[in-house]
Amino acid sequence: MRFPNPPLEVDVPRARTPDGVDRRRLRRLGAVGTSLSALIATSIVAGPATASEASLSCALGRTGAHHSEGVDTWNGAYPRPDHALDAVMVFLSFPDSRPLTDPGTLGKDYFPSTARFFDQASYGRFRLRPHIHRRWVRMPHRSGRYGIQRDWDSGRRASYLRDAVAAADASVDFSRYEMVYFVADPDAPGVDSDATKVVNLDQPMRADNAELRRFVTVFEQSPPDRNVLAHETGHVFDLPDLYHRPDDGKGDWDTYVGDWDLMGSQFGLAPDPFAWHKWKLGWLGDNQVDCAGLTGSSVHTLRPLSAPREQGDERRARLLVVRTGPASALAIEARGAVGNDHSLCTEGVLVYRVRSETSSGSGPVRVLDGHPGTAACWGSSVYPPLADAPLGVGESLDAAEDGVRVQVEGRTADGDWTVKVGRD
């Protein structure tokens, strides 16, 4: 077994709080810390470009930005979730604390809900198969020794991972799994519940004749924050953070996308991934994406994004794209209260801007507000000003920056949305 001291690529999570708590207030209080942007910038995992299904003219090219939103190629450093993926969940205890709950019970905090989320989001194209290790694995040092916190020292983080792999190796065959979830005892005194994050290793560890590159380090309380594991798993598949982390730790975190897509907020009322992300991941094929023309106007029909997969569905568009520049596009999709989005605040046609040269955490996706003068769902939405962003029948949105007008013409008998797109 070889345990190098590799550079780390860290996907920094947004602040998380339990349901029923004033989330925006606590996020402001918990946002103190040093940004990891410098670490991320110097340790991005690079990988070969491999062909993807996205070959349409409106498909943005993948760039060197961290978790680029380009869809023309796939970054081979990440596993693509278009097959059944086996993941092991290992529970770690520490010498300074006796666990109060058994691993089997804690495992139910995450599964089957996380697997069900991806099954619905992918229309059954991706299966996350969890393997719960049902015995505590004892770490060699006290929990406080590792300095676990939101903006974690990279040396201590690497030490934690090396110790975790070494401790678990006797009872876990790592060669059987593509991904590892390390879950710390939630009652250990040195565990910070705001430190959950993904670590991708530039130089892999080796155990059981296998290279270990992808870990999700979980430090949640029980029960954990809603959709937290699905959010972190999204990073394993090269999805970016869509929230806004204020430089001074004050202000709203959810101004970019609000409730839309769990990569913005795991608490969002509409956590289903954007259609753009489903296209990127291979859950939507090119034949389910319409590209608007470069001039004039055109009318398109959109199937609601979360509607269940049906016979002949591969020929029905769920995403409309208007290319606006070499690395930018407007994406248009229909959102309805079904599946992962069953709790959404407002149904309708959602418009957002995508930039493939913008890095994770810097606003690669921004929702355009179809009702800028109003807000909705105060008390349940993570960002009420965008909770009513979708357009209803007869409504329109002028994206002046892009020279594009989006108008909702109506709905078909089976619930699809008719959308007209025009260019100046």
C-alpha cells in the first residue's frame, strides 16, 4: 500500500444548516474563513478530453475553468454517471469519542434517498449503488488532531485521508468501488459539521491494487442537511458550485441561481439539476436539445424537465439553447412540481445564462428573473427574489445583454410548453 502526500483538488461546499432554521442568517454567521480559491487554482485535476454526445452547434466548448460548463467534451479525470457506479460508505470513529449510533442507522440518513435522487434526475440512466460498511473503523488519532473545519488545512486533510484509508484497508476492498464516502462520527468533539467536502486527488493513493482518486469527506450531524450527499456527489461528476460566496462572508449566498439546481443550494425547493447539467452528464442526448437559430425567431416545444421518462421521450426536447457567444449561451427549460422538484415554488419556463469560461463558485450559471419586481415563498425559499423566476403562459423576458427575447406562447394538451425565441 502506498500513501503519497498528493496535491488536492477541493470542492468547497456552501454553508449548510438544518431545516427550520433561518438559513441565510446562519450562513452569514458561519461564512468566516480563508478562501480556498488559490488552492483550487493550483491543483485542478487535469484530464484528457474524450468525445461526448454533445456535438450540436450550440454546445459550448469545455475550457480550462474549474468544473467548466462546456459540454462538447468530457473531462476524463472524472467518472461520467452514465452507468451503475459502486460507492462504499465507511464510518470513522476516534479514540476520544465512543459512537452513539451504529453505522447501519447512520447509513439510512443518506441512502436510499441519494440514490433515488440520481435515479429520478437521470431518468434511470445512472444508478448509484451504495455499499454500507456496517462496522466503525477506528482512526489512529483523536478527532481534534486533524483540525477539521470548513477551510481545512491541506496538510491535515491529506493526513486524515491517509489515516482513513490505512485504517479501513483491512476490512474494505477498495478495488471494488469507484468512489469512497468517509463519514466521521457525528458526535466526536473535533468534527465540524460545516466541513463536508469533496477531495479529488491529482496523484492517487493506492490500496488493494487500485488507484483511489475520489473521496467525499462527510462531517454531518444526524440527521444531515437535506441533499448534502447528492450535492457533494455532483462534484465527483465535474459539476460546479453555483452559489455565491460573499468575499466578506456577509450577504446572500444564493443570488446566482436561488432554489434552482442543488449545486446552488442543497436546501433549494427545486433541486433537480439544470437541463444543461443533464446534457453535460449524458442524461439528455442531443436529440432532446433544440438549438435556436442565429437570426430571426423560432417556436419550440419543451417537455417539463422533471417529467418521467416515457416511450418516444428521446425525440422530445427538454432544453432549448440560444448561443450568444464563443463561451456563452442562454438555456431555456420548463420546470414543474414533479419528481425531485415536487416542492418547487413556481412552475413555468426558466431562463438562465451559462458561461463555460467561468469557474466553479464564480457564477458559471445565473438565472434570469422573469418577475424582477416580485418575490415568492418567503420562509421556505433560499432566495425568494428568484423563487418566481419562471415565466408563465403569455409572459416574456427580454435578455437585453444577449439580444434575445423569450416568450411563452402556451401549453399543449399533455403539459408541454410552447416557447418563442427571437433575436434583435
